[in-house]
Amino acid sequence: MACISLVFCTLLSMPVHSAQSDRYPVGRSSITESSFKQQNTVHWMDEWQLSLTDSMNYSVQQIDSFFAMKGSDRYEDARAQGRISLGWEPRSRDMSEVDLRFKIRVRLPALQDRVDLLLSDDEDYEQDTSIKAARQPIERNRRNTTIALRYRSSEDAKLSHRIGTGRRGQIYVKSRFDDMAAFNKQLALFYDAEAYLYNRDQFGAEAGATIQYISPHDHVFRFNHRFYYRDRSEDWIWQHEGQYLQPVDAHTALIYTLFSEGSSRPNYRLNEVYLSAKWRSNPTRDWLFYEVEPFILFLRDEDFSPSYGVAMRIEVYYGSPR
């Protein structure tokens, strides 16, 4: 826990600009020792992010070179992009919940940009459930380090296929279709469906739809619905979620969430509900985000007694623009 506190305190205390450097002309003789140290600190943070990006790009170029045709140098264009998130989510009845998330996507130009390498802390690269304690039970089974190759016939293809390993070391194949329909500039429908086969968990499928409305003041309303079918246990799980995103300024937004989940066995019933209000901001750098998310969680396993908590996270992006 001390290590987590040190990470939070170190990153939160680092400014993006020095007040002294705005007042004095550039030159070591005219900059105070304090502002000079601040500039070095800022320089170190940016250098660290660039170094991380360069290191990841070099690694994926070596991977892509295995697929390159003799005499081709397209593998030198291979790039990695992703994010790393570290969070502490204490709540009543569980003060030690720590959450580490990472998503890495690698483009492989040697394979005509039709194949991506995906590395993630769960089997779904695109989706995230906010509160770790609320991943019951379907999400907890999916939160395993996953590595997969994804094939698409073109960069904007709606249908993709994956083969990889994850979920307690199982080998799986998956096909996924996703698309969207824009009714006008404010209203749109996003929908997807996928089917997958694991060597131990057997067949599974899921489908989801999201209705999104953007107000004239750029406030965003989302209503998400998702259904999972599990062949091994012959049941299905449903999830419903409502979100309201309120921009505060160019760097900050508030996100309000109401989430519910239930299952079909032993009977059709509600298993959990949570409400949260998330503050998300990147006041110092485009690639560094801070989040604070107070929440209330109701679980069937806890007789729906309210559990109060707050999630605190730091999220770092690297590579290509998001």
C-alpha cells in the first residue's frame, strides 16, 4: 500500500509549467534553483513517457520483423499504443481492493495492417467495467491476462476474428461484429455481437447495444444493454447501465453512472446495483489522467446492504493518439 501511495503522491505533485520560467527569460543564470529543479522534473516525466513509447515500438518492430518478407522494411513502421491504469478502490467491508489495468494494441504492417496483436488485463480490449468489486460474476472470470491475434479484412472492417489465450490459460477463438447507426448529429446507436469457444469453458456468446445522445451543450447520455450466454452453465447474464457525461472544461469531465446486473439461474433475479460519480481530468498533460470516483455498491452476496467507497486512479497513455 505504501508503494501505491508513493506513486499517487509523486505524480500528483508534478506540475506541467513552472511559474518562475514564465517570468524569466530562458537561461540558467536567470532561473532560480527551485524553478530549475521543477523544469528537470517536468522534463523527466515527458522523457519517461517518450522512452516508454520508443521501447514499446522497438519491441513490436522486432516482433513484426518475423512476418516481413525478405528485403521488406515495412516492419519498421510497426507501432504500439495503449494505456496503463493503477487504482485503489477501498470500500466498507473491503479496504484493500487494488486494480491494475493495461491495454496494448500493436499494428503489424508486415501483415498488410490486417492483423493486430492485442495484450490486455482481460479478454475484451474495447470494454471496461468501472468498479472492480462490481464485476460479478461474469467480469471476474474474464479478468485474466490475455494475448491474441486479431484479423480484419481491412482497417475499417466490421467483422473481426481472434485467436489467443486467456481466462485461466485457456485457448480460445472468437468472432465479433460491431457497427453503428447515426440517426442525426445528436443521436446514434452502437451495437455488437460475438461468439467464442474456449477449450474448457466451451461455447459462449454475447450481444450489446448502446444508445447515445449528445446535447447541444455537449452533454452525453448513454444507455447500455448487454447480454451474455454461457454454454457450460447453460445460463445467461444481463447488464443495464445509464451514464451521463458532463464536461466541466477542456480538461475535466464528470461521469455519473447507474449500473445493474442479474442472471437467469437459479431464477431470473437481480445480483447487484451500483451508483457512482466520477471526476476525470488531465490538467497537466494530454497523456496523464486522474480519476476520483465515489460509489455506492449493493451486492446480493452481501444481502444488498450498501457498501460505500471511492476509487482513485492514475491512467497513462502512450503511443499513437487515442
